[in-house]
Amino acid sequence: MTEIFENYEIKNESTFKIGGKVKKIAFPSSIDDLVNLLNSNEYDIVLGGCSNVLFSSGYINKNIIITKNINEFKIEDDRIYVSCGTKGPLVSKSVMDKTLSGFEFLIGFPGTFGGMITMNASAHNQSISDCFVCADVFDKYTKKILKLKKNDMNFSYRNSVLKDKRYIVISAEFKLNRGNKEQINEIMKRNIEFRKKHQPSLSFGNAGSIFKNPTNDSAGRLLDLCEMKGVCEGGAKVFDKHANFILNFNNATSTDVLTLMYKMYSKVREKYTIELKPEIIFIEGDNIQENKLWEIMN
């Protein structure tokens, strides 16, 4: 069954806790429901956990699908089969219980597999592409379901063929490695402790890393050198412990966040002639100022 709402208040679907009303939104609960929606040609955008998404606080004149209710997975020997809306931490814990290694880095990720595959999510020297075998995807051009293998995906840092928006992930298969449960658990504990020490919790709205790392450098390091930690714009604030995170600490609007992002972007460009590129996704609304800021940074 698919739940469909019009003029839907979107902010609570995003970990940023920011956003206005969306023209129409659909929450499919099965792969068949998702395929039917995609075949209808009514929907502009497909999202999962919205953990790296900034929605405009204005009116969003788009039809959006959110796949978070399509969240089944199964483990067969060393193979894991996941649907697009499945969250990383749940699978990470489940494969540990089966003494399977390769998903330790997902323990702290709030996102879903559809998005993590699209952006080739990575941390702690592990990435989605390491164990990826294939994915079933919906081809928006041909309206057919295809199987893309690892060689078809063009995986790179924070990128894949899926970024071109022709294909929508439906489900995927991974092959993990046999390991020692205690060692896997210890790695996961270290990963959680690292995140607690260096990254903000979701008690303050945020969307993870704001900018991608430039080649052979760190966006956080450059922003720190530009003294951006703690800088505020309206209700948005650069995290005190890591300058590549923005917090919604006081009912921030999307304009607050984008204006602060532009300050961060401009400081690094002026000091180091490096143009940082956003890692987050922005869903545009009817605010022309916001849309122009986003266009400049992309």
C-alpha cells in the first residue's frame, strides 16, 4: 500500500529538520508499489532516509517519493540482499551476528541503502563499492528494471552512475567477508566512538558532511583554517568540533543554511582558490535567492 499526501510538511522527514510544504509526496511500502509510482511519470524525485538532504523552507512544487518503508533484507551465507529503503545500522548489526565483515562503517550512518549506493558512501577505509555485487534499478528512460553489476556503476569518491538520475535503485546484492565477531564488534565500537567525538549527534538537526573533500585534502581542515567553527547565520551554526558540519541549533531555515554554506565556500575559495562542492542534496523551492546560492556552489 502506498500512502500519498498533498501539501505535505516535509521538515520532519529530514535529519536537518528543515523544510516547507511539498506539492505531493508518496510513501510506497513495497517494490511493486515503487515501480508503479515510477511508471506513472508523476514523480520528480526519489529519496530514502533524507539524511543528507536540505529541503527548501519555501513551497516545493514537486512530487517526491520516499522509500523508507521499503526496508527488507536477507542474509544467505556471505551474501546480503537489501531493498532500497533499508537503513545501514540495522544491517551492520545483523551481519556482525553472522560473523560477516565489510559493513562495520555503516553502524553510524543514518541513511538508507538506495542513497548510500548512489553516493558510494564511505568511512573508516570502507565503502559501499567494496562489497557491492549488483543492483536492480529502474530505468526511467525505458521503464524497465535492469541489473547493474559493479563494473557498470562507475563508482568513485561520493559518486556513481546513479548520480545521473536515469536509474533508481530498487534493491542490491553484496558479498561480505568472513570474520571474527568480537573483532567486528570492536571495530564497530571504535567507529561509533569516533563519530561521537568528531561529529554532531542528530539531537541537533544536521545532514552530515556539508562539502565533499577536495582531491588530496579535507574540507574540514580547510574550513577550520578559515576559522569557520562556531560561525552562525540565523538559526544555523558551524559545528564547534568539526567545521564541515552545520547544525540546526535554533529553528534554522534553508536560507540560513545556504547563506552559511556560501560563506564557508567563499572563505575557502578566497584563501586557497579551492571551490568546495556540496555533498548534501538541496531540494529547491520557490525562493529565488536560495536557488541562486545553490547554483553558484555547484
